Amino acid sequence: MAFPATRLRRLRKTEALRSLVRETRLSPANFVYPLFVCPGEGVRKEVRSMPGVYNLSVDQAVREAGEAGGLGVPAVILFGLPESKDEFASGAYDDAGIVQRAMRAIKAEVPGMLVIGDVCLCEYTSHGHCGIVRPTIPAQRRALMDAPADVRRRAMQTAAATAPRGPVTMEAVVDSAAAAMARSPEQHFEVTNDATLELLARTAVSQARAGADIIAPSDMMDGRVAAIRAALDGNGFEETPVLSYAAKFASAFYGPFREAADSAPQFGDRRSYQMDGANLREAMREIEEDLHEGADMIMVKPALAYLDVIAEARRRFDVPVAAYQVSGEYAMIEAAAHHGWIDRGRIVLETLTSIRRAGADIILTYFAKDAARMLT
Ligand SMILES: [Zn+2]
């Protein structure tokens, strides 16, 4: 049947009709509200690049969680700004750590509020990476020394070709390689995978002990879901679900978060462990692996630039899918709204609806409270 018998506009005539046939519904019940917890008392320090988002001391985090709960938002996710940082991220798995204290307080004072623990090390490491960092020069030096004669000969020929003056010794080759690596720090260091797993697992158990309802690893190490699941089970937390940041892309949209959580890497970037933004099929492999390792729910992050990834995840996997509308997505809307260039409220609801329509059941969003207010 075609026009004029078919007229799609018939069902758009009034808000009542539009509402009746609406395919995607947005509700505060879909939202998770991220909170950044810092030391002190009565602290509410606005994040410069995220107006309306604050570093909150535990008492203020409790207040925010209570307010969100009152608006129908069922969950908060906690990030921590510890008093001090070190190479081994000890603040992450300290039972008296900042996030653990906030968890206990929110669980005690905001009944019914789900508390999600973000599990990563970058907020707690002095270097700002998500895992244990070790220098690669000694390893490469050793590898070159131990290499077969022909490999060494080729390395020396290359060195001779680039530095033709003077005798070329093995030491000189290694030293020039080391000097080159020192000039590009991301090659100079590597974030080790397997050594990091134990610390992530410890962090998860410590958060579960503090009352976390859901454990959400965001580090992108291989095998971390299995390590965390085993540690939780081994410590009596068989019933604590894991929401894995399964497809977390290395993204420029995280910029403002790094200010909010004070977690910018001090050297290099995160591209050796977070995903390449160009890869959809690899994202599906990441999700498959995490589910295989025992994840109960999976997440795609960021959201708006990765709606196709959310849609494909929804199509392929019958588990709850979460999406994180990240700091850069928030900051862009806030900035444009501040200038009066866009209608903030409508853009907020439109972007959140697009994330739901793509297939996300759960949306982590800094707009949680505002959007909840608009929806009720
Ligand atoms: Zn991290």
C-alpha cells in the first residue's frame, strides 16, 4: 500500500499518538551516575572542563547519591582521587581507600542505591597508566645480546649505515637503540599485562568487601575478567556480578575525565591496551572473550561515536549492554549550550535516546540527574 493510502504522518499528529507508538523509551531507570570521590570533608570542587561535575568528599558523594536516588536513578559508579599515588597503585586495593570508604558510606546511608566499583589502577598509579609499568630497554638489550649471530650482524650493519664514523660495536648498537627509545617514552616503557591482573583482582575483592554491588573493570588488560571472577569467588563473592568495559576504545573523548579523576598518563598514551577506534570486529572479539571469562554484562565506551558498536553488540550477545556517554561527550554539549548554540535539554535527551535506540540497556552519564528531572 502506498501514498495516498499510506500516510505515516497520521501517527505523528499529537503527543499522545507519538507517545503511544514510540519505539525507544528513556527512563531514569536506565541511568548510572558517575561520581568522583576525593579526600576531605564538605568538598565540592567543580571540574573545570566539566561544569556541573564535581570532585566530592565522601559526605558530599553520599548527598549526590541520595539526590540521584530520589530522582529514580538506580546506580552510581565511583572513581577515586586518592591522597597519594605510587607505582603499584596501592590506593586502589586499600580497604580504607577513598572509594572503599565512599562505598561503605553510600551503602549505609542511601538504601537501595546500587554502587558500582570501577576497577582500574590509573587513578592510583604515579605514572597514570592502567597497570604495572616496566621499562623495556633492559629486556630489549638482553634480547639483542642473546639474538642469533645473523640478527646481530644485521643490527650492526644498520647502525653502521646510519652512523658511518668510528668502529661499530655491539654496545654502540644497543646504546643507540636505547637512546632512540628514551626519546619516545611510549616505547621505552610497557604496561605489563599479567602482573597487573593480580592487583586488579585485589582491587575488586576490596571493593566487594566495602559493599560494591557490581564490579566494573575498565583497564583493558587481557584476562582480567577471569582473574577478577576467580578472586571474587575465592573470597565469598560468588554473587557479585561483573560489568566489563569490554570494548573500550582509545579515545580523545576521555580528555575532561582525566582532569576529573586526575589520571592522565605521565608519558605515552593508552593505545597499547585500549582498542583502536577503527575496529568493530575486534570489539566483538573483546566482548566474546569477556563473556567467556565470566562477565555478566558488557560495556561499550565511548557511546556517541560508537553507536554502531553498541548496535552490533546488542545484535550478537544476549546480555545486558551498557554504554558510557563519556566526559568529552558531556563537555561538548555543555560548552555549546553555554554559548547558546544548542538547546541543551533537547540535545541531552536526543543523544541519550540514540544510545538507547542503538541497543544499550544501561547508560552511564553525567547528565543522569538532569535527564531524570526532564523525564519526570
Ligand atoms: Zn585506567
